Amino acid sequence: MARAELADAGIAVSTMYPFITDTEFIESLRGETESASELESSHAPKPQSPEQVAVVILDLIRTGAEQADLVPEQFGGSDRG
């Protein structure tokens, strides 16, 4: 909605859908428990680096594309990892 409303003013609105970004918050969720180790050793996707997310955001700014995501295909996104 905002994209259409602001288009006449020359403003592009883009949406970015990251997945799990490797930040201090994610580190705090992992903790030092066995279940966290088990999760990390399973087939769970690896967290993306903040730099990976930044590259996609900069691409959105450069291109003016409507949206981008880093959500793995297995979770309904378009990222093929």
C-alpha cells in the first residue's frame, strides 16, 4: 500500500524478509544447552551474517525492487542457499 501511495512522490518502498540473522540476540537464544547443540547439528538452516542481509538491502535500494527475502525455500521463501 505504501509503495503505491508514495510512487507519485518518487519514493520507492521495499520490503526485506530476512530469516535468522547471526546477531548477539541469536547467540543469547542459543545459550549453552544440549538442545541448542542438537538444533545446530540438525538440518536447521544456518544463520545468515549481517553482511549477507546488508547486501540484499543495498540491492533493494539500488534497484528499487518491491521485495526480497533470505528465507530458505523449505520455509516458503525464495532463497536457495
